[in-house]
Amino acid sequence: MGTNTGERIGILGGTFDPPHLGHLIVADQVLRALDLDRVLLVPANEPWQKVGIRAITAAEKRLTMTRDAVGDADGLAVSDIELRLGGPSYTSVTLDALAEKHPKTEWRIIVGADAAAGLDTWHNVEKLKTQADIVVVNRPGADFQPPTGWSWELVEIPAVNISGTGLRRRVSQNRSIRFLTPNPVIEHIESWGLYRGGP
Ligand code: ATP
Ligand code: MG
């Protein structure tokens, strides 16, 4: 990433507990549909909207799984910025930090339709609206709602009915997750004994 080029970069933030093919398909489809220079998958350090609602896997493990899920996929990369920033992860703060290093970059925030419906609950939402445009992708079970007050666009992807919740549940029930997430992620889940206790 050169600091003097006006690159267009998509940010796919999430908990990635665990990462799965849905995340990779979303990232790749948006990358190519909008001809972005890159899509960054950004695991949250503390996903503050989920803390206290369920047990969250340690951030380092989620980051490792996300890196190994992406591998060397063309145009995709994983950023550890939210772990480096520490504390609760707020996209607005993350974008400030990214923009400081890459002032000419145009940022897009990529969200599934479920996350799009909650955009107004995000930290510093009025500022965030000035920092990046929104890209919404369809997701099974979530009705698409146009994000009001945002500059946004919809990218239609083949519906992928895979979720972190579903994977955690399957692991806890001893059911297969093969082909729902890349093999290196499955290996980490097994060797770390993740999700055995339930979703
Ligand atoms: P969980 O069930 O734990 O919430 P998740 O599958 O929703 O896990 P997240 O890390 O919460 O994964 O999602 C990060 C982002 O990716 C969100 O914007 C979410 O809407 C989007 N996303 C995840 N899976 C899909 C999918 N299958 N189709 C479309 N968007 C998705
Ligand atoms: Mg989610």
C-alpha cells in the first residue's frame, strides 16, 4: 500500500469466531464487483457488542485463524490493527488509524445485511459516515434495509448460509464443518479445542 496512491480499499470487520467461507466469498465478491485494490479482513480485538452475550475466543486465536483462512488469496489481506490498538474495537477509531498511515486511500466498509441493519448503533456513527462509504451484501435470514444517511451500495453475492454461530454450534454437536471453512481453520479449532462447550 503506497501512501501516495488513491487506492480504494474495502474493510470487512468482524469477530471471525471462527472465520468461514462466507467471509471469504463476501470479501472476494466485493473486491471484484467494485474493482477495489484490496479487501482487508479486520478481526475485532474486543467485539464490544458481543462481550457479555457469549464467550469470545481470544483475539490472537481469531487473528491466527483469519490469517490462515485467507492464506495468500489474491487481493485479500488480514489486518491486526484492532489488536494493536487494543481495548474495545470501534470501526471509526480503526479508520482514523488506517487513514493516518494511508491518507489518500478511499475506504469502504463492507457489511452483511444483518450487520447493516445495526449500523446506527455503531460507535461515533456520525463521524463514521464521513470516513467511509458502506457496501452491503445480501445474507440469508437478513432483510436488506438501505442504510439511511450513508453513502452506500449493494453488492449481490451468491447467498451463503454459513455463520460463525452455525459453525460453533456444529462443533459443539460433533457435526462436520468440513468445506464450510478452510482446513487450516478446522485444524486450529480441533487443536485448541474451541467451541466444544456450545455456540
Ligand atoms: P456470528 O454468527 O458469530 O455473528 P458471523 O458469521 O456473523 O458470526 P461475523 O464475524 O459476525 O461472522 O461477521 C463479520 C461480517 O461478515 C458481518 O458484516 C457479517 O454480516 C458478514 N458476514 C458473515 N458471514 C456472512 C455470510 N454468510 N453472508 C454475508 N455476510 C456475511
Ligand atoms: Mg455476526
